[in-house]
Amino acid sequence: MQIRLASPSRWAMLGIVVTLSFAGQARAQRILTLDSCRSLAKEHSRTLQQKDEEIKAAHAKKQQVMTNFFPQVAARGVYLHMQKELHLIDWDKPLGHLNFLIPERLRHLGTVDLRNLWVGNVTAIQPLFLGGKIISGYKMASLAERLQGELRQTAETEVETKLDETYWQVISLRSKERLLDQLVRLLEQTVKDVDASIDAGVATKADGLSVRTKLSEAEVKRSQVVNGLELSRMLLADLCGLSEDEPFTLAEEGHLQELLLSTQTAPIARDEDTEAAIERRSEIRSLRLVDSIYSKRVNMESASLFPKLYGVASYSTTNPNSFQGQKKEFGGQYYLGLMLEVPISDLFSGTFKRRQAKAEHRVKQLELAEARSKINLQIKQALRTADDARRAYTTALSAVKMAEENMRYAKAGYDEGVIPLLNYTMAQTAWMSAQDSLIDAQIRVLLTESKLKKILAL
């Protein structure tokens, strides 16, 4: 039996194929930054798509209102078929018993043939004075279109806020997963060291059980973090419009500390005028537009109390032609005139409608004042929260340094046999807790700074 060995060229080809397959997988792994995730979320957000359609509807409404400035033209046509002819004179009575002397041609002079009647009409009505109702309506439509734009910006900010929270949650859980992996490896090594100490007779089985209990707790916590990470990644993929089977990696994974340090070197400017920040908020701009809309509504209700003047132009044609001796042809004429409409009974209902509009306008003014007060408080709270997050991060960073130093001394003492195993495992637990708190503090700083930018509308 002969065994054929593959030639070196075949092994080389196999290596190239494997390398290309891994390279293809690496290229398929999509790397997403925070900005790219925001762009994808805004592109695939159904809420923003709805807002876009509402903007289109508001623009169409504005164009529809603008047509009220132009004449309203209507064309009408009527066809009538009548059973009998129209006789203007009763020729059976004028001469009594001598009616037979009237010629037949004369009898047809008073007959009008309307058995087939065609009528056509074109009318144009131009509003000349409506008390400013049309102008107010057009301004309301324009303000409503701008309002939809501001509402879309508010919705876009909400989408970005939700995306940021999910993004940094994924980063946080990924960092905690790596931290727990490091702790599990450390505890596994400790278990091996304790087992060796038990075999050497310098440690007890209780020490071994204690370390294994710590290892089991760390593994359970790692499992919980992994499950939470998968759910968070699914939510992030849904927000970005990605399919569930599409792999992706976040650019900040594993670089949380460097990202935070770069953020810390360039803090947000907070010494500007609070009033300017309030005016930049899309919510305030929206409420100002609502206030203006209700102000124009008051004008519209007031306009309903004024007389209304219209210009009228019309052209009518008939067949038979009534202007040419009832010929079987079309003939017509035009009409020009003015129409004045004076409200009488509507004055009472119009007065009440105007009072209602003024009261609703006052309500919107109070809502604007309330929103300004709340946003002012929100800005102060956001500034305080951001400062607290910075201080908490500094404290957590110091705690991590002390925990690392404590664990280094505990490990050295345990290796020398001067520190019991319990103290060493407690040092490991303290180091783990400090690292976990540091990750939370880092994420809190990044989230508070991001929210502060949105609150200040920067």
C-alpha cells in the first residue's frame, strides 16, 4: 500500500484559500462608529419617515391655501329635453269663431321650441375683501409647515438619544464581559494554585471551595452580561436597520479609556448664556410657532365678523339662441358684477368663536412660558449631572489604582505565605468591583456629555 503525500504546491494553494476565506470574513465584519450608527438610525427610523410625510402634507396644505388668492372658476353644462313646445299666445281665443281666418304661419310666431335645450356657463368669483381671512390662513399654513420641520428635528434628537444610550450600553457590557473574562482567568489560576497548595498541605479544602465559589459567581455574572450584551446588540441592530445575521463591530469596543480621555481633554463650553441655549431648543421654537398659529387664528375669527366683497364674472350660452330669434345655434353673453355679503346672525357665533380663539391663544402662551421654565431647570440639572459624573469618574479611577495596588500586595503576600487566601480573594473581588464601577463611571460621563450637548442644542 502506497501513501501519496500532497505536494508542496497543493499545501500552498490550500493555505491561500484558507487565508482568503478568513480575509473575506474580516471584510464582512462591519465596523460602526457612533456617527455612522446615528446616520443609519435616522435613515431607517419610521418615526422620522412619518415626520417627513407630515412635512409633505403641510406643504401641500400650504399650496392648497394659496389657491384662495386666485379666482374660483367653475364651468357648468346642462341639457334639458322637454315634452312640449312653449306657446306664448293662445291662438284659439283672439277671434272667437273666426280663428280659422288666422294664417298658419302667424300661428307659429308665438311658438318657442325648447324641447331640446342646451345651456353652458363659466363663472369666476374673485375674493376682493374678506377681512384678512385669506392672508391669515396662508400665514397659518406657512407656520404649520415650519412647525412640522421643528417637530421632525425634535424627533430626530429623540432618535439620537435612544441610539446613544443603546450604543454606550453595548460598549459598557462589552467592557464588562472582557473584565469578567480577565477575572475568570485570574480565579482559574488561583484555583490551580490553591489545589497545588492543598496537595502540598499548606492549604485546606475549605480554601479550595471558597475560591471555586468565587469562580462560579464570576461565571454566572459573565453569563448574565453576555445575555444582556446580545439583547443590547439586537436592539442596536434594529435601531440601525441591520439584519439580525449581519455581523458588526463597534469602533469604541476595547477603547473606552482612550475615548474618555480624549473627551475629557475637550470639555463642552458651559459658560454661555442660558437664554441663548433655551432659544436654540427645537421645543421652544415649536411652541413659538404654535403661539403664532393661534394668534393668526384669532385674526381669522375676527375676519369672519367683517363684510365680504367678491368680484363676479360669468359667461353663459344657450341653444336655441335666445338672442337671434330662437335659431338652432349657440349664443351667449357675459356678466360682470360685485357681490357683497354682510354677516348678521353669524355676528353672535363669530364673537364667541373669537373669544374662544383668544382663550386658546393665551393657553399656548402659558405653555410656552412653562416650557421655558422647565428647560431652564433641565439645563441646570444637566450641567450639575455632568459635573457629578466627572467627579465620580475621577473617584472611580483612584479607586481602581488603589484596588490594583492592594491586589498586587495581596498576591505577593499570598505567594510568600504571609497573607491568607481569604484576604487574597477579597482583594480580587475589590479589584473587580472597582473596575466595574470605573466602567459605569466612564459610560455615565459619555452619556451625560452627549445629553448635555442635546440639551444645550449644540
